[in-house]
Amino acid sequence: MSCIFCKIVAGEIPSTAIYQDDRVYAFADIGPKAPTHILVVPREHIASISEAGEGHRNLLGHLLFTAAQIARDKGLHGGYRVVINNGSDGGQTVDHLHLHLLGGRALAWPPG
Ligand code: 5GP
Ligand code: ZN
């Protein structure tokens, strides 16, 4: 399998684990864009949010809830942002669905 995040989930590529359970894995982004930059991914390979199907509704909720839980654990009391890039115009560079959890500084709006 050639997907880089599937390899990270499988432990074939090292990563800094932040949280894991039977459905999701969260790890530190290799190129952090904020003091806290964590990626939350499903263990199952889903290429993008636009590829998620009806059967993924609960998993999508679990991914979001996990991001909020991690933010709480990390003490991001000042706020944070959860981002999903989708497709080339959306800036997606890795084709395995992932949520970015960004925090630890004031974030500009709108994104570029
Ligand atoms: P995207 O641009 O697809 O929304 O986000 C991909 C993210 O994955 C980027 O923020 C990038 O820094 C991160 N990333 C890419 N390759 C690796 C890797 O091998 N390990 C980790 N920890 N993060 C990665
Ligand atoms: Zn994958």
C-alpha cells in the first residue's frame, strides 16, 4: 500500500502519537504551522472528505469529537481551529482523510 498515512497508522513510518483508539489515530504534523499542529486520521483509508460515504457518518463525528478532546487535553483554552483540506483547490496534499488541529497562537482569517 502506498498511502503515507496508512503507513503511519500501521507503524511502518514513525510518528509522534498523540491519541489513538480502535478507529482513529492522532499524531504530530511533521511541518507544524502553529505551536500545536496535530493530524487526526481514520485508521480506515478514506481518500478525502468528499469520498466519505453514508456508512462513515459516525466515524466523521468521532474524528471531530476526538479533535475537540485533544484540544481540551492540550489546554488550548484560547481557541483553536479544525481544518479539512479537500482536493487540489482545497490544498489537500495527502490523499488520506485528515483533520488538522491548529492552536497555540491567534490564527488569521480567512485562510489563503
Ligand atoms: P494537507 O495539505 O493534505 O491538508 O496536509 C498534509 C499534512 O501532512 C501537512 O501538514 C504535512 O506537514 C503533513 N505530513 C506530510 N507527510 C507527513 C509525515 O510523513 N509525517 C507527519 N507526521 N506529517 C506529515
Ligand atoms: Zn491511507
